[in-house]
Amino acid sequence: MKQGYIYIMTNKKNGTLYVGVTSNLVQRIYQHKNHLVDGFTKRYSLDQFVYYEQYDDIVTAIEREKQLKAGSRKKKIALIEATNPNWQDLYSAIV
């Protein structure tokens, strides 16, 4: 079974947040950063990759994505700041 990832994109520290799920993290973040796919992240220029979690299978990642999307903004910010307090773009760490 494919690995899965959940991730959070933003446009600036404490800015608009987007939670997504993918089986190919590098490719998907590249698409967001380069505005290659129409949608929420392109519309709001969300090109900073600030948080992710890795799972052994995509089904578990999808369940986690739903959990995060249903949660509060405050909880999402707490997740980001627990591992990335300066809201650094993490893309160079995964390529």
C-alpha cells in the first residue's frame, strides 16, 4: 500500500492555512509552490510548506486529514509551531 502524507500550506506566518493529503509529497508541494493546479492554494497564493506528517498508508493519512480539517485553526497553528516555530518553508528539507 502507498505511503501517505498530510501537509499544511500557508502564505505567511499566521496567514491562511490549507490542509492537504497526498501519496507523493515532493511532487504535490512543487505543484502548490508553482501554482500549477487551480484551486484554493493558487487562489490565495499559499506557497509556503510549513508542516507535514507521514503515514504508512494513504487511508490513514486521509483519516488524519479529515480530523485536521474538522479541527480548529488554533489546533493547526499549535501543530505548526510545535515543530516549526518560525514557520520556515520546509520544501528544501524534503527534496
